[in-house]
Amino acid sequence: MPRERAKSRQPAMTNEDLHKIVDPDSTAQLLIELRRREFLQKIVATTTLLFLSRTAFPFSQIKLQAGAALPSAPRMAAAAEAILKSLSPEQRGESVFSLDDNERQNWGYVPRSRAGVPLKQLDTSQRQLVTALLTAGLSERGLNKATTIISLETVLRELEGSDHRDPNLYYLTLFAPTKSGLQAKMPWGWRFEGHHLSLNYTIINEEHIAVTPSFFGSNPAEVRHGEKKGLRALSQEEDLARTLITSLDGEQRRVALISESAPGEILTGSSRKAEPPTPAGIRADSLTEKQKDVLMSLLNEYLANMPPDIAAARLERLRASGFGNIAFAWAGGSTHGQPHYYRVQGPSFLIEYDNTQNNANHIHSVWRDFSGDFGLDVLAKHYKDAHH
């Protein structure tokens, strides 16, 4: 897998523009967040959710009824409809595709040309609608990570002394039955993507939401100079995994360590289908109870990027396949600053993380579902049932 490189130069983003996109204290963002908190309070009251706690299996008290609509689905649909209505005919032509279009699986996380409408072509009100869509599709924690990743483009611009890093070059792409809007009971999807961020959603009958591939990256992993010195967008993804590998005893570590050197990139890259790697590493059922808690906290860090209802549904699928069947594998050094890689693999999913580039200060992380990326497994069932 070649190392990422910029492919085009774009005008620098102004501080005012950055404020509109990523500043959590902006008026629009604050209003959206207040509405979100009111919504979450209702969910907590009815499901006794242990929201984003660091204990093992934090979503254990959620009860989801089979076939029940997921609360995030109508919120995403409402935001997407509002965006569609706000787009000009030219913008709709650039950003709206059918769900079976080849473009839907054309995802990536390096600077490149993309289908969709970039933030730089949207006015203030349209950007607020995009923020509403992201707020519906992510948890508060996930949204903070995403906006921090976007803001790192300005850090890279300063570090590299160039102008091709641009926080405005994040693209929204919608996959809908028609160019003009969504239709009841018809599957649809959306993607928000740019450098080091790729969020892919498929919504089917409001009963199933597929959210993979889900990619979060960070360059630099830790800002070491300037006014943002010390900022780490993906700190827990790194620290929890290191806590786990360093807690293993000699025999456990021998099983978990798959290589003394880390690969230069996540193995699945931006492949359209994630093929399961050969099972490797130490299984959860070979860990102590304390080590299991750390592994679950690591899993929760990825799960908690999504709203509570989506995270809970994903956790239930994870549990159904057996927590003991999940394996943790590590490659490279275990001391902070050394190149390293890990993966967490279960029967149906794969988490990959790599930090080797730029003197081990450049993170790539992704969650893939072997049969569920882009909702392909549920879509196949949906279309099959529709013909009976």
C-alpha cells in the first residue's frame, strides 16, 4: 500500500471558515448540541443507558426490540432531506447517486478528488445542515474526534509550509432513490469523507443502520508544536491497546505478538471488501478478567463513536458471536514513540490500527464488517424479501 500523498493544491481556509465547521462553541453547533442532549436524555430515561462509561460491556442494560426503528435513523433522514432541499440542481448532480451506484463503495482516506459536494461549496446554512447530519450519525465523542481530525489540516499546513491541506475539502455524498429526495421504506445512504476521515452509512427501513467502513485517522497523532501542542485526536485508541499489550505475561505476549516490526499501513487499506486476515493473536477467553476489561474498553472506544442506539445494536451483534472468540494481535514496539500496529478481530468484524508513518506519529484506524460493509448483507436480504 503506497504512502498517502497530496494530489492537488487548494486555497487556504480562513479562520472564520474553520470556526463555522469545527468550533463547538459556535451558535449553530451549540443549538444542535442542546437539542441532541435533550434527545439523549429521553433515550437514557427509557433504556437506562450507561452512556459511554469505561466499565466492561457499558451498553448491557439497553433493550432493543426486534424490528423497532432506531432513533438515529429518522434524525439522519430528516437532516438528509433538508440538505437535499437546500442543494442547487448542480450540487445535487454532483452529490446524489443511487444506492447501487459503483461510487458508493469508492471510499478512501487520502487526499484525492472525490464525488460529492465539498464544504467549500456550501453556504453557512448548508454547513449547519451537514453538522446536523453528522450529529445524528455520531456520538458527541465521535463528533469531537471528527472535527478535531478536520482541524488538523491547518496544523499540517503549518508543518509542511504548503497550502494544499484544506479543512474545506471534506465531501458529502448522498445515495438516494431519486435526485430530489428519500422515499419511505426505501434504503438510502450517505458518506462524509476527506483526508483521514471516512464515514459510510446505509439505512434500511429505519430498522438497520450499517456504519462501516468507519475510518478515523490522525496526522499528527500528537501535535508537538504550536498553540495546539499536546492535542491527540485518537489518544484512547492508542493508550488502551498499549495498556493491554504491556499487561500480558510472557506466554500471553508470545501469542499476541505477531511480528517484531509493524506493517507500514493497515492491511485492508481502502479495499471495497475486507477479507478476514488469518486469525492471529490472543483470544479474549485467554485473558484475565482485568485484561478483558481493558479489551472491552478498547472496543468501546470504537463503538462509542456512534450514537447510543447504533452502538448498542453493534454490541449485541458482537456478543452474539461470542466475546471469547475475539482476538487481539500486536506488531512492533510497545513503548510510546515506537512504530506499532494492532488488530481486534472477531468472527464478523475487524478493527485495524497502525501508527508507523512520520516517526510513529501518524495514525490510521478502521472498523470493517466482513459481510456488512455498506450494509450489503442486510440489503441482500431486503431485496430478496421484496421479491417474495
